[in-house]
Amino acid sequence: MNKIQEKEMNIVQRFSIIISVLTALVVFIAGLTSVLNIRIPSLIFGLLLVPIFITLMACLHYNVKKDIKLFSLLGVIFACMYGVLISFNYYLQLTLMESNPSGLELFDMSNPNSMMFVIEVLGYFFMGLSTLFAAYVFGITLLERIIKSLFILNGVLGIGGLIGYAASLSLNILMIGLMIWNIIMPVSAVLMLFYFKKQVNATNNG
């Protein structure tokens, strides 16, 4: 790696650290406000999470070795699918549903029988697929094994939420899944911070 490439890699890795911090903060607030049913902040931070999470997955893809980039690329693709669904849903809730909610129960995300609740479940299913595939880029160090386990667990939650909703399971069960998500995703983002820091050190020492 020449000096220019090393400098470019160093800039991206430091940017990745910043994105990890933002992801941890935003995902925690989004999850907490959702669990506490604080509607507007939950929607705003959920909307903010979309570009931040996609960027985090893109940063991961940039940092991994070529022979495993397929998995990180699939992580980016599924993150984008999550982003399209969730950003449309949350923006609609913040605009149309806030200004003119009467007669639009079908589009009210707080209604578990609405179309937008289905989109919510589907969106986080794709987030789960994103982390599930991205999990396989991590190696054998303790840090990477923990991140891998948490990413896989998030994938299982996403798939479980999709199946659980289709099977008409109690919303209380889905809420438990949300509370677990609100723990594992901020922790994953914090661990990603240390992962990217390790990458910076490796680049500087290499």
C-alpha cells in the first residue's frame, strides 16, 4: 500500500469510527423512545438512523478484505432495502399522519393491522438480513466474534419478527424483541468503534 492509499484508508477508517459513535447514540435513542412510546422523537431518530446505518454498513464493506466482500456487499444491499422502507414509513408518519390523520387508519403505524406496520416489520427484517450477512466478514479475535454473534442475533430477531407478525403472535412478544434489539444494536455499534480503531492502528503500523 502506497502513501496515498494509506492516507485514504486512514481517513475512511477514522470516518468509520465517527459513524459507529453516531450509530450507537441514534439507535439507542430510537429504540428507547419507541419502547417508551414517545412517538415523534421515536420517528425522528428512527429516520435519522436510516442514512447512518447504511453508511456504517458501507464503511464496513470498504474495510474488509476482498475475498469476503460479497458478504459485506450483501449487508449494504439489504441495509438499503431497509432504508427505503423505513424512511418512507417514518416520513409519512411525521408529515401526512400528523397533519391529517382522520380516515387514514390504514396508514397509521401505531395500528398493528395497518399497512405501515407491515412495512415497519418488513423494514427491520431487511436490517436483520443486513447484519446477518455482514456478520460473516468478522474473524476469530474475541472482539470480532462478539460482533459476529450480535449481528447474527439481530438477524434472527429480524427474521423472527417477520415470522411472528405473519403468525399473529402477541404484540408483547414483538415488543420483547424490540427491547432486545435496543440492547444489542447499540452494543454492536460501540464494538464496531473498537473494531475500526483497531483497523486504524493496523494501517498506521503497517
